[in-house]
Amino acid sequence: MIIHCPNCGQQVVVKGLGRKPLNIPLKNVYEALRTHGSVVAAAGKLGCSQAYIFKVLKANGLNLEDISGGQARTLASRPRVEALQRDVF
């Protein structure tokens, strides 16, 4: 990206502005949620926001009930959760 320098007025080439994406894998989010038991504690451990944890879960077709063993859906019907459990434990 090319921007104008506010001091000298010349054009300056800049490589990528802004914050870099966190790219925390689902496996790490899953482990943190299972270990700490709450989204707040897991977010603190991973160094991200609570919303980011929900975003990662949603991107992988999961929700918090699937991870925490909620009664809404059984884990047996969720192949991604089964695969995570085999890999983690």
C-alpha cells in the first residue's frame, strides 16, 4: 500500500496496516474451554476476546453447548467435537 507521509508529503510504501489476525486454531480454543470451564477464563488464557472464541466456534459449525456437553445436542452427532476429543484426550 502506498500512502503520503504527513511530515514530508512524499509517497511511502507500507506493508500491511492494522492488527494481524490471531488465527487461533479450534483445537486450542477447545482445550482452553475444557480446561478453564468458562469463556471468560479461556479468553484470558488465549489472549483474545470472548467474541473471538464464539467466532471460531461458529466458523467450525459448533456452539458453546457442543463443547461444554450441553443437553441441546449430543456430542455423538457432532463429528468435529468427537475428533477434537480424540486428539486432545
